[in-house]
Amino acid sequence: MAETDPELIKNISVLKAPHHGRKKNYSQSAVKLMNPLWTICSVGNKALLRKPDGTSHDAHQSYNYYTQKMVLSTRYRGNIVVEVDSFGNLEVKCSHNAELEKELYQL
């Protein structure tokens, strides 16, 4: 879509990162074009994501470069809900670590 009809994906509000936010599973040029306000990564417990060499995946960090407000990981934020009212106003709610100054609200 980034190549054939880029206007369709420009300046989106929320991006659900593909494949748990891994670096190899997204197009940097497409995400840059999307320019999301928020990016949500569904990521499990860090202990379960250990690689054979003992390190772990934190690939969702790479989305920070393309996200206007912040990247939210379910690993740290728990359940994440995005609500859009009939006027198009967006509200992001998380079950953990609410930061009111960053427009996050407790579920």
C-alpha cells in the first residue's frame, strides 16, 4: 500500500505493530509514512522471550523513531484499549502504569 496508494495510510492515529513489534516484520518506509500517534505492541513476559544466547527481544523499541506520542507494550501496560467517540476523539486506556500527562487513562 505504501507504494501503490500511500495516501490511504498517511498520518494514522493507532498502529498495531505486526508480529509483536519485531524489527524484521515491518517496513520502515511504510511506518514512517503512517506516522502514527500511538503504536501498540502485543508482547508477552520478557522471560518467555529469551533467545538462546540469553538476551531478549525488545524490538518494539524500534517503533519509537516513527511514533509521535509513544509506543505502548502490553508487557508493561497490561491490557490496552483505544476508544474513539462519534466525533473522532481518541482515548487510550491501559490497565497498568497510567500516565495522565501522556494522555493515558486507567482502565
